Amino acid sequence: MDADKVFKALADPTRRKLLDLLCEHNGQTLGELCEHMDMARQSVTQHLGLLEAAHLVSTVWRGREKLHFINPVPLHEVYERWVRKFERQRLSLLHDLKKELEGE
């Protein structure tokens, strides 16, 4: 995983919206995605290109249509590397606080 590409892709609200749209209905065409975006088709294409470069979106050709699918693997890797370790610490602190308050 190229974490820099993933974080760069996730930093933009337009790209997050595209991921949300794919999460709601996976396998959309560019035209279907553009219906929900307030920008030119070319701009949506550029955002999808960055999502593809970060491996957050994969594509499959079905005849003449290019379908876009969300790829959750990079998101899971970010979670495992950057979120989970902080979550564990927070839960440990809450557990210690609970014990302290209960007088154990």
C-alpha cells in the first residue's frame, strides 16, 4: 500500500463523496456517478483516476461500459496501521478509569 496516495485521495471531499456513492451502490459507470456530482465529467474522471491510483477504486469493463467498484483493502490497511493502535490505547485508558471509579 502506498499510504501517501491513500491519504491524498481521502483528503479531498469530492473523492470521499465518490467513495460514499460507490459504497451505497457498487459498480457504477462514470455517467451514473456524474449524476450525483456538481462538476464536469472530466473533473469526475480525474478524481476517479486518483482513487484508482490509490487502489481505492477498481474498474471492470462490461462491454463498452467501465464499472467502478470500491476497494476496501487500502482503507482497512489504514485502519490497522493508523487507527487501531490508538483505539486500543483509548480502550485501555477507559478500562483503567472504570476500575478506578469502581474502586477495584
